[in-house]
Amino acid sequence: MLVTESDKIREDIRKLTETYGRDRSALMPILQEVQKKYCRISDIAMQEIADLLSIHPVEVYGVVSFYSFLDDKPKGRFIIRLCRTISCTMQGKARVAKQLENDLGVLFGQTTADGLFTLEWANCLGMCDQGPALLVNDQVFTQVTPDKVHDIIEGCRRSFAQHVSQKREEH
Amino acid sequence: MISSVDKTCPLTFASVDPDAALKAVVGKKRSEVLAEVAASGLKGRGGAGFPTSVKWNLAAAARGQEKFVICNADEGEPGTFKDRVILSDYADLVCAGMTAAAYAIGATRGIIYLRGEYTYLRPHLEDVLARRRGRSLLGPKILGKDGFDFDIEIRMGAGAYVCGEETALIESLEGNRGEPRNRPPFPVDTGFMSRPTAVNNVETLAWAACILANGAEWFKKHGTEKSTGLKLFSVSGDVERPGVYEFPLGITIAELLRHVGGENAKAAQIGGASGHCVPASQFERTIAFEDVPTGGSVIVFGPDRDMLEVAENFLEFFVEESCGQCTPCREGSRKLLEGVKMLRKGTCSMKYLRELCGLGQTMQLASKCGLGQSAPNALLSIVEHFKDDILGRTPQAV
Ligand SMILES: Cc1cc2nc3c(=O)[nH]c(=O)nc-3n(C[C@H](O)[C@H](O)[C@H](O)COP(=O)(O)O)c2cc1C
Ligand code: SF4
Ligand code: FES
């Protein structure tokens, strides 16, 4: 039987409600899991979550749009978030930002054509004594200099290639 | 490249046994635990400085079969990172503090609200919780005490500074947009799921555990009459030795700067973006709830820093992080940011600057929550103390 992407999302969400329950307070954890797995929360996902939690899809959208770590639009596999707050600014974040744009070939707010990277600004990451700081998904990098940008990006590419080949072996 | 070492000075937390705190707690009556915390004079370390015992007493007195203890680990104030260090190195102390609070107010469920940016700390915290369950420090009948049931779960934030405000945090936990509520009612009586809830900062809970282990008198050896005890500071900016420090409340800014290697600073931002910018001429002022209050953020500006750039950076922060619910904050922050941009271009008249300051004062009074009330603070203090820096700039300076 052919399982479509939307069937898979629905099935995943149903499983998540088994873990977190169907109370409204389960909404954030469910959204966070969907975001993590699919790099976005699609209309189909929002509709399914709304149905299972017995709320209106507009309510779900309202929550998704409020939080900067939740997205309805597709994002890259790796979201790079550079701290733009004052301590990192004083430690040279502007040049790191420029190098990120140069090496990725996109501007802040954009995603690379291969869908691998999204470049964003973040506010203070709580690493102010070791700035400039950035997050790659959940991982934090500190004291980033322009010359380290290339290594960080290549590290992501390598881990993605590894992930893809592992997936192939599984099949 | 991932930070492994923190440049921290020795912390008192390292010398306190979290188990001793809980053992002391179960040997006491609820009222005795509350009395010990009251005697210590402990005030909230999250920024607002509300007396912890008052909060716990209210939650204890509130009626409801189910009550909650929430640890506010949203640490989003620019320049603050001490809660991250506490959660990395002294999570057991924080859990002991939460468990003590649960005992004192009669709560059965605890939640750590961890900011999304600290997701990498979650596996470590889950380990700590699992170990505590295994040792009967969490779960049913804690330390064998009948009727003392309490467990802690972790919930994640998702990149919204305003969710550090306690009512917005509760909204977020309930699956809503993180928009602050009108108060009253207060969380101590109508909190998470409308149940009585004590929300405390990470550091507050850790100190509460220390107090219960070592006694109120031990805690009061440091600090001032109105600001008892030691406090953790997150120091960054133009200093030789940035990092996490522990000092008694009541320390002068000058002395703090000597310890961290920031003597030649021209200003220090105390309390993060929502705090105040203190010029060098006032470095003899003390950091304490009765003088310059802080949640622990100290950002130091060297002689060559452009204070307008600082103001602009902070206002951009508030424009982005305002939840948009009320007009003074939403529109006011934007107007102030526009004004700073005019100042940087050198196109702002004195008359307009006065209007901006008036708008800032209106925001302080009319905004619904602490975010909008404190958004103008940095700009107003910079305008007050650094007029020479900001007026009549030539456009090339941008
Ligand atoms: C905009 C805003 C953000 C806040 N962020 C935090 C935070 O990240 N961590 C925190 O402990 N308190 C924060 N607070 C203060 C909380 O509302 C609350 O006072 C605090 O968690 C109470 O704990 P305490 O009494 O132990 O300090 C914030 C307040 C406001 C207005
Ligand atoms: S002051 Fe700002 S953050 Fe607070 S409720 Fe109003 S708009 Fe939202
Ligand atoms: S200012 Fe960048 S991590 Fe805090």
C-alpha cells in the first residue's frame, strides 16, 4: 500500500497525542516534535493537530506564528541562528554574519536552494561571555570567528551525508 | 568550538549538599520550612526581587487539591547566562529547591520551563531527574515520607523572550500564544490550569535549597538588610575576565568591575536590556534591590563604545520581542527605535528628543507587562547621562 507523506504526518501526530494526551497543554510539545521531524508545521499537520485536540486550526496557527522556533513555511535541515544582541555585537558578530552570507550564498532570513541551510538572527543565546555565539539547530557554537564559519557549515554537510547513507543502508 | 568550560569563579553552590536540604525539609513541618525561608529574607533572583517566602505563603494558603511549582528557566534577558551554568553544574540543587517548595506549598507537580535555546541541556536534566527518582528524591513518598509526592517534568520554550514573564510562561504551557495576562489574579492563586502555582527563577530555587540545608542565619551573613545573601552575576562586554561571578548583594559597581577587570569602563548596563545604564560617575552605587536592581546581567562598555549603538540594539530587541498585545509597548518601541536611528543620523531635534522621552515615560506607566514597562529604560538612561554622545552627530558617524 502506498503511504503518502500526509498519511505519515497524520500517523505521527496521532502517536504524539498518545504520548502527550489531547489536552490543550499538549499543544506545544506536539508542535515542537513535528517541527523537529519535518522542519516545519504544514497546513495538513495543523489541521490534524486541531482535530485531535478539538480546537480550531486558526488557534494552532496563532500559536505557530507566535514562536520564532515554530514555522509553517519550510525551513532548511540546519537552521543557523546567529546572536544579534549587544555582547555578541561587541565581540564581532557583524563579520561572522557577513561570512555566513558569503559561504552560504543567502541572506539572513533565507534558505539555501538545496534546502539544507536556513540563516536567521536570534536574540541573546546565553553565551554572552563567549561570543559571538550561534546555534545550529540545538547545538551551540561559541567564540565563532569568520574563519570558523566554513568548518561549521562543512560539519553540517558531513553529518547530513552520513545521515543519508545510513538511511539508505536501513532500506 | 562548543563551550565546555565556563570561566566561573568558585560558587557557594559547590559546597552545599542538595540531599541535606531535602533531609532537613522532611524533618520539618510545612510552616517551619516557610518560616526558615522567611527568616532568610530571600528575594527572587529572576529580576523582580519579590520575597520568596511571601510567594510561597500565598501559594500554601491558596485552596486547591492540585498545586504546581514552576522553575523559570527561560533566561532570555540579554547578558544573562548564570541560570545556564546553574542548570549545567548544580541541577540537583535546583530540583531540591523545587521539591522543598512543593513540600511547603503542598504541590504535587513541578515543571521546568527551559528555553528552546537551551535544548542541548535537556538530556542532562532528564538524567538528573531520573537519578533522583531512583533515589526516592522524586516520585511517591519522597524520602519515605507519607503524603509527600512530587515529580518534575521538563517543558520547552520556543524562542520567545516574553515567555519568561510568569503569566506568559503559563500561557505557553497551556498551549497558547505567550501573551502576558492581566494581574490580578496572580499565579499563586490562579496559575497553571487555573491552579495555585509558585513560579520561581532557577537561582532562587537553588538558594532556597541552600538556606534549608544551612539555615537562614548562614544565608544572611552576606548582603544588606533589604537584600540578603549572595547573588550570581553574568558579566560580559568590555572586561578582561567575562563569566559567572558570585558577589554579595550591596556590592558597588566599582568593586564588581575591579574583580572582573573592567575598571576603565565608561558605563555598565545593569539588569540587561530592561535594566539601567549606569555611567562611570555613578559607579559607587550599589547593586541591590534598594539601589540598582538586577537579575544578574552586567554588560560593560569600554571608553570607545557608542552608547547610541547600544540603545539601538536594545530597542531592536524589544521591537522584535514585544508580544504586540498592547499599544504603548508595540508602537512605543517602534517609535523609540526610529528616534534612535534619527539620532544616529544626526537629524533629531531637542524638541523631538524630549517628545521621545515623554513617550518612554508613558510606556513605563501604561504598558501591560514588564517588557513594555522596561523597554524605554536603557534609552532614557543613555539620554540622561550621555547627551554629548548623542546630540548633533554628523551623518558620517553612522
Ligand atoms: C519580559 C519579562 C521576561 C522575564 N524573563 C524572566 C526569565 O527569563 N527568568 C526568570 O526567572 N524571570 C523572568 N522574568 C520575571 C518573572 O516574571 C518572574 O518574576 C520570576 O520568574 C519570579 O521568580 P523569582 O521571584 O524567583 O525571581 C521576566 C519578566 C518579564 C516582564
Ligand atoms: S507590554 Fe509589550 S510584551 Fe507586555 S503585554 Fe504589552 S505588548 Fe505584550
Ligand atoms: S549577547 Fe549573544 S549570547 Fe548573549
